[in-house]
Amino acid sequence: MLREAIESFIKAKDPSAYMMVINIGQNQECWEELVQFLLMARTSMKEQTIDSELIFSYAKCGDRYLGEMENFIGDPNQADILKTADRCFDNRLY
């Protein structure tokens, strides 16, 4: 019921459990839901983990979010770009 839980967090605008949501979202490969959650989370929290995971989730979604990912990377963010790029490479995402 991860999708429903993520919807609840988004509706409540509650990013407090972001590490748990990220871990479970990755394990269940709910990438699009994770993108939506992370976008909500970064509106109230400026965390390197959130921004890095957002980039990785965009990449896992494939071409659907390519433009958004490019815009996000071009704008100021807290992501560890090199580490995230290495992770994408290890997962053969490019």
C-alpha cells in the first residue's frame, strides 16, 4: 500500500518520513510516486538526500521526466550530482 501512503504524505504535505519513503519506494520500484513525494518534500526541506534521490528517480522513470530532470539539474539544488551520476551509471541508466 505504498502508493496510498505516499498519496497521504503528499496530501498532508508531510515529508518527515522521507528516508523511509525513499527506501521502500526504491525497493518496490515506485519511481513516479517517489518523484511526486520528493517534489513535495523539497518544498519544505532542503536536504541533499532528497535532491539526489529526486534526480535518481527521474532517471529511473526513463524519458518521461527527461526535461524535468535537465531543468532540475540546471537550477540550484542540494544534490550530490557526481555520486548520483555514478549511481545512474552503475544501474545502466545512461
